[in-house]
Amino acid sequence: MNIGIIGSGGREHSLCFKLKESSIVNKIFCFPGNAGTELIAENINIDISDFKKIQSTCDEKKIELIIVGPEKPLVDGIVEYFKETKIKIFGPDKICAQLEGSKTFTKKLCKKHKIPTSSFEIFNDEKSALNYLTSTKYPLVVKADGLAAGKGVYICKNQGDAKLAVKEIFNGRFGKAYCVLIEEFLNGEEMSYFVISDGATHKFFQTAQDHKRVGENDTGKNTGGMGAYSPSRLYNTELDKKIKERIIEPTLNGIKELGVSYCGFLYIGLMIVNNDPYLIEFNVRMGDPECQTILPILETDLGKIILACCDRKLNNIEIKWKKKKSVCVVLCSNGYPDDFKKNTKINQLKNIKLDSDEYLFHAGTKIENGEYLAIGGRVLNIIATTESFKISKKKTLKILNDIDWQEGFFRKDIAYKVT
Ligand code: AMP
Ligand code: GLY
């Protein structure tokens, strides 16, 4: 069958790459894709908020199944739109997408179903938020409600930092943030845990550890993710049982009580404190760069898994994983996550040779007159999957050193806890 993938990041390139290997996939179209997907699929440059245009393109190109990479179209209701058509769509509907789109929705769900998470207060106006800051413990976490591409979170060591954060959010730094969440700071180690669900059955879809801070030793500003490794070093069967019983099952049952069921990837962002899981956030999609890190170690046909989800037949599929250790390092434009130069030339990219256990997924790139240009904050993802994290990391760093691009930077310490 012909498949459409919505999105243009490293996550979407890795989905495209993996679906290319699928026995049920014929041709792939990316809306709009990047310079990497252009090599293996057909990029279609249209506005992804224009669902009608996507639909007419699907009709024209005989696309039978759409996979949604990023959260925004999901939060905006793309799944409801396509449910009215003959085209299958993989991803959660608008109500379920509130798990990512609204931090207050999720916090209320946690409270109702006793899902372990940090204690929190919600404020709709600046004055009461600032007032609360005078009588609370530090460090604490200030968050803008709504989608902020991983950047609407401030870890505040003292009242001064917290005041600045609250003011920035109410001043509209992230657009129309209606309210601010002030949360207890959880002191532990993070783990990204994934499941895939067809609405009736859900299955484990690996773990990873993302490095969200821009600087080495996990310092500096939060980003979308500077690199990751999979599986997470924190994963064990006892913890897995706790995550399922305390977080995933109550959440999916809580969602059912709202009259809907969850279909798609679910990303559970956890803080692990003494082998106990606490929910930090849900995302209603795969992680980026976790997806690029995880998919190369997936053994089962991804096309078959996703089609089974759309047909509510996930129960029939066994998801198998290679016993490999995967490391992904993200190459970014200088200045990211703040301002950066666009349209800088990446030299010699075509000459990079990859072994069969090495992968290069594009993110913010385009091809112009045969040259690769960087057009985003996160630009390339380099992945290696070997029998040890040490070797995988060494391989990624070797490739990165071969890429000739003065305007870029990467963290040399990705996966430092396991290497
Ligand atoms: P979020 O967008 O909610 O996932 O937050 C982004 C990042 O901020 C997380 O991945 C954590 O590194 C950090 N963070 C968020 N909430 C907390 C918390 N309550 N305690 C400690 N760190 C947090
Ligand atoms: N890597 C974090 C995210 O995808 O939200």
C-alpha cells in the first residue's frame, strides 16, 4: 500500500526509512519531509494544517494510510477529519491528544486516577502565581500550558528565577499560554517509555534516555533533545510492572471513561526515583530523537504493526527487538535552541559512508541545486547500533567528525551514563 507520513524531522525520516523495509509498503509520500526523506520517498510540500489539501493529495496519489509524526496536527483534530474518509490514519484523536496538548488535562487525570506525579498548582493570572512563589519550597518547576516544543519548562533554583519564568510566560513568550503550572521538582533520573496502542490492546515499544539540555553534563537550556540511547539503563522488569500498573493502565482506562480509546504511539516521560516511576509528561507521538534511536533496533515489520493498529488487530502481532545498544547524537545549528543562521551549506555529506549498523537521519535540511542546506535547529541525527553502548557511541562520533559543517555543534557526551 502507499503510505503518507506527516512531518519533517528526524523522527519522520526514521519512520520513512523503517517503512521502506516493510513488506506491505509500496510507495511513501512525506508531507513535507526533508532532504533525507527525499532520497527514499516523494516529498510533497504542502501546509500540514490544511487537512483538505492532504486528503485530495492522498486521493490523487492513492495513499491508503497516513502516519502522523508531530503532535500539532493531532491536537488540531486530524484524526477526526480522516475518520470521515476511507483513508486510514494512525494517531490519537483530539481528546486523547490533550494528554500532550494540555498539561492541566493530564494533571487532573493523574489526580482522579491516583497516577504518581509531582504535586502541582495551576494559575490563570500572573498576580496569584507570583504570590504563590513567596511561600513555596525551591527548586521548583514552572511550565507554560500548551505546546511549546519542549521549551516551555523552567527549572527554578530560587524565587528570582521563578518570578522571571512566570512573567515571561504571561508576557506571551510561547503564544497564548492560558495558564501556568507550578510543580514540585522531582529529583531522579529520566526515562522515556513508549507504548503502541490500537484502542483495545497496547504493547511495549521500547525505552530510551534522552538528553534534553543543550550543554555537556546536562547543563544549559532545555531543547527538543540533543541525543539519546536505547534501551534505558534504568529499565528492569520490576519497574516495568510498576509503570504499567501505576501509570499506563489507569491512564488508558481514564481515557476510556471519557468515551474514547487511544490509538497511536504514547510516550511516557518518567522520572525514576529509587526504582519508582513518576509521570513528568505524556506525548501523543514518538519522541524525537528517541524514535531515531529506537527504530533501528526494531525487528518486526513496522508497516504491519501500524496497519494492525489501524485495524484494531495489534493483539495478533508480536513485537520483537534486536539485542543491540543504540546511540543517537543530534547535530544542531550553532545557537540552537535560541536563534541560529539558516541555509548554511553542509559539505561532503554525500561522501559519508555508513556501515550496515550505522544510520544518518535528516531533520532540518533541504537540497538546493544539489547542495545540502541546514534550515532548522536540529539538523542531522547520527545513530549506531552495536553490541555495546561504548562501541555505538564511538562509531557515531567518528561519523560526526567526518561531517564538514562549521555552523553546527553536537554534544560529545551523549550516553555518558552507559559508556
Ligand atoms: P516537560 O516538557 O514537562 O517534559 O519537561 C521538560 C523537561 O523538564 C523534562 O524532561 C525534565 O527534564 C524537566 N522537568 C519537567 N518537570 C519536572 C519536574 N517536576 N521535576 C524535575 N524535572 C522536571
Ligand atoms: N525528545 C523529547 C520529545 O520528543 O518530546
